[in-house]
Amino acid sequence: LLLAFAYTGGPFPLAYRGLGDLFAFVFFGVVAVMGTYFLQAHQFTWMSFIVSLPNALFATCIIITNNLRDIDTDRAAGKHTLAVRIGDRNTRIEYTAMLVIAFLVPPALWLLGMVQGWAWLIPWAAAPIAFVMARDLWATPRGPALNPLLGRTAQLNLIFSVLFSISLLLG
């Protein structure tokens, strides 16, 4: 509850200071995954950190989409989200980069020797969905037209996470 308050309330609302993306990355990705792992394994590992990154990146994509949608109204209201600060084009680049980086995590695990065999390829089954979403993001104007992409980004997070979990079990 305190974190939610710090995100949009209090004397220093993080979301309106350009820190919402970082907040989502850390707390809805890294802390959520590593915290869950810690509760079960009673330790933190580099592997738990690395596997938290795709979830962190997709969670951030949800915030990015929301902030891109609201650039005009946020700017008018004096909310200085990261999207307001960096502008439309750079926000779209940020979203696209987050998608790409998420898909680079499984091969990175394989290259680091943390997973074996072919299983690291399984999450890549979601790559066509991500490609279409990035294309749609670039083709969609700001405003309510971006609303469907919010839900689709959350769906991609779920699909990728399930496939990634399967790959980790098999690899």
C-alpha cells in the first residue's frame, strides 16, 4: 500500500517525476520475481535476478503504453512522466527496446551456461506477437487508440512468462 501511495501520491509522487518506469521495472519485475524465489529457496541468486528481467521489462512496457497514451493530458496537468520528458518518438523506442531485450534474456542464459540444450528457444514462440505489437505501437496515434495495446502487453507478459517457465523447467 505504501508503494502504491509513493507511486502517485505523497510529497514526491514517483510516477509524475519520470520515475514510474523505473518503479515498475524494480517492483513489478525484479522484486516480485526475486521475492517469490526468496520465499521458496531462502536465498537470492544471479539466476533469479536474470529470470526476473523479462517480467520487469514487460511490466515497464505496460507503464510505457499508459504514459504514451496520456502524454498530452499529463503534460497539461503538469505530470512529468518519463514519456512527457522524452517525447513520443523516444517513448516508442523505449517500448520497442524493452520488448527486444526481454527476448534476449533466454539466449543470454544459454550463453552464460545457466540453461542447457534447446529449451531456451521456447519463449521465442511469443516473438511474432511482440513483433506485431511493436508494429502496432508505431502505427497507433496517442490517446485512447492505445488502450487495446495495454491489455495485449499484459497478455504478452503472461504468454512469455509461461513459455519462459517451461523453458527453465526443461533446460
